Amino acid sequence: MLHWVIVVPYYFVAALAALPFLILVCRLLRTQIPINTLVGSAIGLALAGVLVPLACHWVGLAAFTGRPLLALAVLSLLFGAIDAALTPRLPLSLDKELNEL
């Protein structure tokens, strides 16, 4: 049962990749969604992204190695950089919420 602990970093890094992606989607679609909703959605996507393939036996625990984790980290940085580049051109009320944190 302890071998399931290997997926814990995936939950964390997947949520860190999903949040800038969701912010970027909101910025491109110009939707006014609060940051709390986006954070909850990012956590839900991260959990679903790890649990659904495991529960449906699409992948095994052996697939959760360092390379996919590194790819998630790189995607997180990429989405964050794209969002930072688009912030001056496509401002949102979400930016004010983020600055207040």
C-alpha cells in the first residue's frame, strides 16, 4: 500500500501546472472567474488527472517516473511565462485579486 505514495508529487506539480493553464484560458476567453474557483478547479483537475488513469487501469504505477513529473514542471513554467507575457495586453480583474494576495 505504501507504493501509492509515489503519486503524491504528481498531485502537487499537476496542480501547479493546471492553475496557470486555467488562468491563461480565463485570460484568453476574457472570463471573470474568481481565483478561489480557479484554485479549486486546478486541484480537482490534478486529482482527476492522476486518479482516473490509475483507477481505469490505463496506466500503472510504473508510469509515474521522473520524466513526466519534469514535463509537468516545465509546462507549469511555460504556462506561467505565457500568462505573464499576456498580462499587459489582456488585463483581468483576476490580476487585482492576485496582487492582493
